[in-house]
Amino acid sequence: MKKQSVRTQAFILTCANALTRGLGFILRILLSRLMGAEALGVMELSHSAHILSITPVTAGLPMAVSRMTAREGNDRPLRAGIKIALHISLMMMPAWLLLSPLTARFLRDARVLPSLILFTPCILILGLSAVLNGYCYGQGNTLPPALSELIEQLLRFGISAAILSSLPRLSIAYRAAVPALSTALAEGTGLALVMLLIRNRPRSAGDISPARKELLALSAPPVASRLLTTLLRTLSGALIPVRLASSGLSNAQSMELYGMYQGMVMPLLFLPGIVTGSLGTVATSAVASRRGAAQKHMAIRLFSSALLCGIFGMLLLRVLSPFLAVRLYGLPELSSLITAAAPLTLLFSLQHAVNGVMNGLGLQKKLLLPAVSSTVISLICMYVWAAMPTLRITGVIRAMQLGQTAGLLWGLFLTYQEIKRAYKTAGSQN
């Protein structure tokens, strides 16, 4: 199998992301119209718990498998990763089902329960998919994950649209659960596709126990980091509607406002991630495979590209906010929210590059403190500002911007220090 260049990998992933994000964006618009803002808010509330459930099997394994595969060139890391993902998933799924009622109570909305239950198979499916995708990235073959993501998004879009259109009288709880069902079906199909596409991979024999131990050691720091930050974000997701209600809104109004922000505004902010997410994905293996000046130049190129994409996306959102609010969602009041939140596009874009480069430099453990500090700062400010009648959801946006900025600056400093150290080391050896 011929290994693709960094530029080719990024181009393939960008094209695939453009199609999948485009379909996902259309799906969001469709959901906002078929579900309504309140059901959309319930869906987003359950989604924060979904992310928490899959973090142990998706946060660290793909990166670890990718790094080991790039080094070894065979499927030993893949086989070890699949075994780890199976063990973790099969332990978590029964626990997730048992804890779903308690999770719904924690989120303070019983209507999330159908979505939590229907999402359960995704723990196993997404865990295995993450390992397979990491193997493909390590081999420099981005085509199988790209095709898989495209097929998954098409199916997710088609299934959601078909169910919501044919069953318009579903309750809010079951309308909010439709995306979870469509995700399970779509991701299962995508997993089968990747397995089919890599069936002729280079194979290795021998004991995989050493590979399992190395994978666990590599994946443990990002898993711990992501678990903690995801838990905090789940807490913030549960907190926002409560604090909005404290500002004088009714529970229904608070959930609608949360749905507008999380389900309509946030997808717009992630649009530059079509490019920067791809850069961050390929950055890990690209930076890890270089040394000295080449590593430094690769990191600079990645940061520069992410910066340009982020600035362009931020300016575009600010200019087009009235059009997006009225034409796409039919809600003129969204325009001010889109404008206020636009700087987050720049911060998210740079964070993609920072994460990719730090993973490539082997700084997984050091990602924890910036990520946690960012979320804690956002959470504290959100608690105060969301309850202010003069701020409300604008306070949530400002809190996210402040926290994201703090975490990003910390990550950039750590990256600079490590690249400087590695560059000096390589220079002294020469």
C-alpha cells in the first residue's frame, strides 16, 4: 500500500469532511424545523452524555494505534486495539443502560432517557471504528475513514429525515431520540465498510500483549484528559438551562434558548473544522515522523493554515449572520448570537492544530491541564453570567471564549517549548 503524503491525506479528509459536514449542516437545519427548538435542546442535552459514554474507547486509542502503526507498518497495533476496545465496550454497555435513569436525573430532564438507551450500541461500534480509523491513518491511507464518514452521514441524514417526516406526532422525548437511533444504524454500516476495505492489509503474527500494554500506556493520558473535560462539559450542558431559568425564563424558554445555541449556532462555528480538523488528524503522524528543522517547519505550516482558516471562518460568519439566521433557520434573533459567537471559530481552529501537534510530539499527558483549566474557567463564568438577565446565553458564549482562549494559550506555550527543545537537541546531535 503506497503511503499518501500529508497534503494528500489532508486533501482527502478535507473533501470528505466538506461533504459530511455539509450533510450534517443540512441535517441540523432539517432537525430544527422538524423537531422544534425545545426538542433540539433535549437532543443536545443527551448528546453531552453520549460523548461521555464513548470517551473511554474513542479518546486515546485512535491516536495510539496511528502512532504505533506508522512505526511498525503492520496490523499488530490494530489487533491489540480491537481487543482493548471490545473489552472496554462490553463492560461499559450494561453499566450505561443501568445508569441511564440516573444520568437523566442528573441532567434534570427525563425526556433524554430514550436517547440515552438507543445510543448504547454506539459505544461498541464507535470504539471499533476509532481503532480501525487510527490504523488507516497510521498506514497513511485516509480513504477508508473518509468513505465511511460520508456513508454514515448520508444514512444518518436519510434515516432521521424519514422517521421525523413520517411520524410528526412523536413526543419531544422520542423526537430527540431519533438522531441516536440513526447514528447507531449509520455507524454500524460505516464500520462494516472500513472492515471490508482493509481486509487485504499487511498481517503480522505473534503475541499482541506487548502492543496492548503500549497502547494502554499511550492512550491513558488523553482518555483521562477527555473524560475529565467531557464530564465537565456534560455538567455545563446540564447547568446552562438551569442557570438560564434562574435569569427569569421558564423551563421551556430556557430549553429552547439552549437548543438554539447548541443545536443551531454551534454547528456554524465548527464549519472551519472541515479543514482544520483534517489538519489536526494528519498532524499527529506527520509531526511524529519528523525531527529537528523538518518537525518545526511542519508545525509552523499546520498552525499557519489553521490560523488562516479560522480568521476566514470568523469573518465570514460575522458578515453572513443575518442571512444565516433568517434564510436557514427562520429565526432573526439568531443573528446576534452568531455574531457574538463567531470568534470561537478561530479558537476552535487553532485548538485542532495544537492538539494534533502536541499528540505528534508525544505531549498527551500535558494536554490535560490546559483542557481542564479551559473547561473550569468556562464553567465558573457560565454559572455566573448565564443567570444574569442582561446576558443569559450571551454570557455562556463569553464564558466559552474566555476558557477556550486560556487553554489555547497554554497549549501553544507548551508546544513552543517542546519544539524549541527538540530542535536544539537535533542540532547538537548533528
